[in-house]
Amino acid sequence: MSLLAAQMYTLRDHCKTAVDLAKACERVKKMGYDGVQLSGVVELPGDEMQKILDDNGLKCCVTHISIDAMDNNTEAVIERHQKMNCKYTAIGGFFPKEEWTRDLWENFIVRYNKIAAKFVGSGIKIGYHNHSHEFAPAGGVRPMDLLMSKLDPENTWMEIDTYWVQHGGADPAEYIRRAAGRIPCVHFKDMTITPQRTPKMTEICDGNLNWPRIIEACRYAGVQWYIVERDAGDLDPFDSLARSCYNLREKMGL
């Protein structure tokens, strides 16, 4: 059976205290999830966070933190993740306000590779989570392609987000395959469309993404953790996670 995790950012409004986080983790476990991604929840010391996870039979597969924390508080980040037995962290993305150029992205990649080198030997590896703006051309090239070709494959990993790749007009399965060997965790998020032609997030298998093809690509690429997320949508966030978990287990065989 594949490992499914709930991206706790989905439940961010219900995880603002340690008590509420523990209650949310209990509900997530009962849905059938094996782990969580800790993002957008109350900030707790690593040992306290690990106790909540242990009490509920969950593992932390990955976190999202800021690039400044990675760069300026490297040892503290490493220590916290080691206490949580979490091998992976990532930034949620690079969101520049400067002029959109290839050099802008090239310079970011140089900086990120230097930061990644600071984690070598720690047992913690840093990654990049995409949105859709990485598919907007910069100097004739997609920044996403620069990231995948120039981020150090030994020291960094890619957290491909299926919804945002599709939102950017690209093929989620293709990018997952291209990340083979460096994508331990993937973000699963489905997309539907409104009558006004506006893309909209929805539960896995309730939208228009090609899940059999995406899952086949994940297996090819060596994905370990399938992380379910929904930033916003119609269903209550707990009901959303429960439905996606059911669909992945019962319809997709994960």
C-alpha cells in the first residue's frame, strides 16, 4: 500500500494551537492517512510536534519553511527536523517582485544550491514546490525547466504539484517523470472548471486531471509519499481530505 499524507495547510484554520493540531491529526489518521506535511500550522518545538504525531500514529514526511530560515537558521532547522524524524523540507516557491528575467531565476538557483550545500550530511534535504508562475517564460525559457535542470540533483529535490502544473498549461505526468529519482514527495490536487471557465481546486478524482497516468508516472519516478492538498474549495476541509483519501485508496488502488 502506498503512503498517503495530508497536507495540513488544508486544515490550517483548525490547527492554530497544539490542542487543535492534535485533534486534527487524530481525525486525519482515522481517514486512512499514514502521515502529514506540516505547513501553515502552529509552530511547535520538534519534540512536542513529534509527540503529537506519535500519539496519533502519523509520520511527518515533509515541511514547508522559508528560504531565510534555511539560510540563516540552518542548524536550528536541521535539529528540529531530526527531532521530528523528517528528512525533507522545501520552500513553497520563489515569488519574485523584480523584473521577470532569466537572470532573476538563474541567480535564485545559484543561491538555493548554496543553501542546499549547507544541509549535506545532516540527513535533511531541501526541495522546491512549484506553482504555475514557473511556467511563464523568462527570456525564452520556462523557469520550471531551469529549476529542474540547474538545481543540484544530489542536494535538492522537487515537490511537483499536479494542480499548479496543469494551471500553468503543462503536463503533470511529464514533469513527475522528468523528476525521477528526486521526487520523494508529490502534491496531489485536482482541478475542475466553473461555467465561467475559471479553474478551481477540487477533491482527487472529482476533477479533470488524468489520475491513472499521473500515478503511473509517480511509480516510475520513485515517489514515496503521495500528499493530498486542497487550498480552497466547496467542501469542508476535513470532508475534502476524507473524500480524496477514499478515492485514492478505493478507486486508484493506492
